[in-house]
Amino acid sequence: MVVGSDISRYPNTPRPTCRGYLHKRTQSAILKGWRKRWFVLKHNGYLHYYKHKKDEGKCRALDVTKLEGAEIGVDTSLGKPFVFKCMPQSGNRIFYFCATSNQEMKRWLEAMDKAVHP
């Protein structure tokens, strides 16, 4: 049984393709900077994120974004290592993510690329 998930209640639900903590760039009028968030990339190509790992399966996601057709790739414009961005087809929003290592960044880019081109 996986704690904090709906897998035990729905055993035939495919496991997410990728999950883990990433730092997301915040650009709101009030807050600017990087916030650590728990991200879950589901098998259906939707990226969900939560404030904490324990919130997955218990709370609504802070945001859900469809990745199909999105542009993703490494970003060096912010002068920070392991940063990548995602520009979903719908909307005019750009997400900037920062991983803890090059290996972690590659893991997310690979998983997101599969969601972008199903």
C-alpha cells in the first residue's frame, strides 16, 4: 500500500510516471523566488503539484497542467544550474523548474518529453 495516494483504493490505476520535489520559480506580484513543491506527472500527461509530498492524494493539487504539445527544455538564462522550463500549449504561462542534480533534471525532462509526445 502506498501512503498518501489513491492507489490502494484504485489498484488498477497506473502509477505516476514521475514524482518528486522540484523548486518552481514564483513570479507573482507578492512573491518572487523559488518554492519547493511536490510534483507528480501522471500517466495521462498531466503534471500536478502540491505544497508537500503528504498532500498528494489527500488535498487538491495547487495546479494541474496538460503537457501534451508543450515545449520543454534546459534553460540557462537564469544563471542557475539544473533549471528547465515548460511552456504548455494552453495559456501563456512559462514554468521554470530547478532540480537538485543533473541526473534528476534529466529524469524529469525524459518523463515530460514522453508526456509531450504521447
